[in-house]
Amino acid sequence: MSRQLERARSLLQRPGAWLDQAGGAYPLRLGGDRRSRVVLTLDEAAFRAVIEQPGLKLRQGGGWLPRAANDHAPASPPAG
């Protein structure tokens, strides 16, 4: 597992963490909206790995939230 992926999974466990899409990258934010600072930017490969574990669900207002461990809904596909 890459350091970027390990860090992304760790950051996604924090309250308020979510992934956005900007161009061909996926900024990870820790605030409630797009004005919050980007703490990590994922490439396509890391984003796809995060889809698998912990899994993602659509976020109201755009982007993705980490799926809870007990949430059995299918993972959301990437936008586009």
C-alpha cells in the first residue's frame, strides 16, 4: 500500500472528511464545504483504491464521503 493511500484512508476516518473532484484529481478536504483547505490530493489510482476500501458514498452537494463499516450500499462510481 502506498503512503498516499495509507494517509488518505486515515484522513477519511476523521469527522467531516470528504473527497471532491477537480480536473483529473480528487482533493480530500476536512471541512464541510469547498472553501475548506485541501489536505491531500489523490490521483486516479489512489481514488479507485479508496472506492474499494473503505468505500465511498455520494455526498449531498457533490463529492464523496467514506462509507461506514456497517453500510452495505454499493460503492459510488467516479463522476464523469
